[in-house]
Amino acid sequence: MDIVYEEAQGLVSLFTKAGENVTDRFLKQNINDCIEKFSASSYHVKEYGIPYFENGEYEGANEEVSYCTNAASSCKDTDINSKSFLVKDISIINTAGPYAGQAVALRTAGDYIACHRCSIEGYQDTLNAHFGNNQFFFDCHIYGTIDFIFGYAAVVIQNSYIHVRLPREGQKNVITADGRYQEMNNTAIVIHNCSIIPTPELKSKSHVKTYLGRPWKKLSRTIIMESYLDGFIDPQGWIEFDNQSDITALYYAEYHNYGQGSSTSGRVKWPGYHILDNPNDVQSFTVENFIKGSEWLPKLEIPYIPWLVR
């Protein structure tokens, strides 16, 4: 695996590479003007540190490379805090399991962050698109149970597989939990041309309910369009976060999805929920319009669909 750190003076994490602490190797150099490369088969995050990256490229040779944590009492995450970052061809895994509660695998904070051909795996709170504009995931696999795609960023997940796992006994699954709370911010979770499917373990447990999303914050906004929804999705589709949820202020929409779970006949009747059929109603949430795709994704050589598929 090649990992490239560029302008990485903000590096504060601790890594092990076959027992070697590689952080010291970075900090002893003038890394403001250099690029450091090294190879390994895997990296593991120690319980007392998290990977933290600023401005650069982080690339693995294949899907077998992973960042792992198993600190159930103090779960750590991979943290990208950047104005420009590409993550490619790696797996980022939080192994805390379904009984650990909130356990983020990847946290993205900033603008112009892209993940290409990555697997992001966890249970509750797997992917935290924490804040920022123009975040993009393409050809990725995202695994989780509760609120496992959440945050307050403008993010598009496209051409990806969203794998819903078996939660702890007595729990229900909720795929998204958008945290938008200010009108001035044009943020949302957009899922486009993806497949939302159960893992084999969940598929065998038909009594476990799975919902598309719930409003973490008052102005929560989530759009699922032109995606495949398997039959395990609960007919009502969406659920309140708690008894304080404002179902008039949120904006949830579905547009031209397909599959057994895509029927909207039994969906919630909230004022803020919309079944859309006119393409003009969702053009503002395409990669081109919502995250300015053509301005930055070609420079990273990342494939993307600028507009609607159909």
C-alpha cells in the first residue's frame, strides 16, 4: 500500500507498522515540503490515537488494507480534516461491534473530500460526514446499523453499495441521520444510483425493522434518488428521531427508486416528506449542481455521474 502525505504538519496520530512507530519518522523530517511514501499490508490504530490527515492523498493498493479499532469503551475513528483530500482503494473498519454503541469508522470534515473504491465498515455511526461542502463517495461499500451515514456536510454517495447489518437484539436499523440545523447552509445527504441491501445475517432476520433515515436535527435533509432499495426496507420508510422531531421542517425526498423496498404507497405522511417525479425537482441535488463536480473531481481522476441517470 502506498500512502502519500502532503503538507502533513498536522499529523498527530500514532500508527504501528509491524511494531514500529512510524509517526516519529514523519515528525523528524521537514515534511512541509516533502512527500513520504511507505508500504505495508495493514495498519492498526492504537487505542490512544486516531489517524488524522490534512491536505493530501491517501491510497491503498487493494481492498485488504484496513484501519481497525476494537476499543469498545473508547472507540476511535479515522479523521480527515482537510480542504482537499482523496482516499482511494482501502478499507476503513471499526471493529467495535453492534454492542459498543456509537463507533465511527470514518469522519470527514472539510471541503473537496473524495473517497473512491473504498469500504467503510462499522455498526452504529459508521460514516460521519461531519461538516463541509463538496464531499463525494463513488464506487464504495458502506456498512452499518444505526444512523450509519450521518453528519452535517453536503455529501453525495453515488454508484455505491450500502450494506445494512444485523443490529443488537431489540434494536432497529436507520440508515441516515442528517444533522442540518441552519437554513443558510446548503447541506444534505444525497444517495444517488446506489444499492441499499441487507447483509446475509440481517436478511435471515425478517423481524428487524430498517428505515431509510431519521432527523437528527430540525432541518434534516436527505434525498434518495435512482437507487435500488431491497425489500427489507420498512414500508413507512422514515422514522422520527424522538418525540421532539419536527416533521414539518425537515426535507426528505425519494425520486425514481426501484426494487421491492421502493414502493412509496405506505410511506410516512409528513409535511416534510416528498415523493418526487419531476426531474426538475431533483436537479439541484445532482453531483454537478450540489457539489460542483466538474470543478474538482476530474482533477482527482475520479469517475462521477454529473446529472441524473434516467
